[in-house]
Amino acid sequence: MPRGKRKVVTPELPISESTTLVDEIVAERKRNEEDITTWPLKTMRDYIKYNEKARELNKKLKIERYELIPCPKELHPHEKVILNWVDGRSGDIPIDRSNHMIDFHEKITPGQPVSLPRYIVNYIQGKSTAQYDRVTLPDGTEDTREVGRIPRISVRTIYEEDSL
């Protein structure tokens, strides 16, 4: 039994909203057609959009024509923290993280307050050593499984009140 065509219902927007929406769509299409190397990279969002588009074009071209550009650490949101080794070592904490999001290579002195990008703080919190144990499965067999993680670096956030 043939079906009729569905009616496409478009919500009616006020004229000012619909023109800005059209302008945004036209600007996005122009931006997609132009060379991405001319894009202004001023905010973190610009870097993320550039890297997404570069990945898409590199995949389409099947070559790495557009290099991924890491966002400068000054544009990342920062957090004030104190880092310490969990095992009591006294040496500096080396932090080396370089990818499409950030290029960060520093040594942090333990116990000193330092302002780090939130991306790096999350990376440090994820650094841990796996803890394994023998687990008895419901069918009676035993298996070695990861039962927990022991952090290597303790991260303590410093909260400051606004002095306004």
C-alpha cells in the first residue's frame, strides 16, 4: 500500500533569529570550503575545531596534509594544586604530555602550590599502578583480574576565595 509523502514541518522563527541562523549556516559553509590554514586560532574552541577539520580532511585525502596543532597552555582553564609522590620520594615530578590538546613538558617540585591546566591535572590523576588479585568465578574457576588502582601522585586542589 503506497504511503503519501510526509509533510516537513519547519518551526517558524522570528525574522531576526532566522536571519542569524541563515548567516551562521552560510558562514560555516564558507569556512568549510576555504583552506583551514587561514583560520584564526585565538580560542581553545578554534583549536579544537581546526584539529577536527584537519583530521577529517587528512582522512579524506588519505595523507597528512594538515598537521594537528596543540592548543597553547595559556588558553586552557587552570587549577591551583599541590602535587606529592605517594611513595614518599623527594625528587621532582616530571610531567610530559604532548598530543593534539596540549604540548606540556615540565618538572614540578613536590609540596609547592602550582597552577596547572585542568587537562594536565586529570592526566596526573589517571596515572596509577594496577593492583591484581585472584578472583573465583561463578563456575568455580579462578582468574587473575584487576581489582583496584593505586595512585602514584597525590593531587590536592587549592580553593581560593574571591577577594572582591
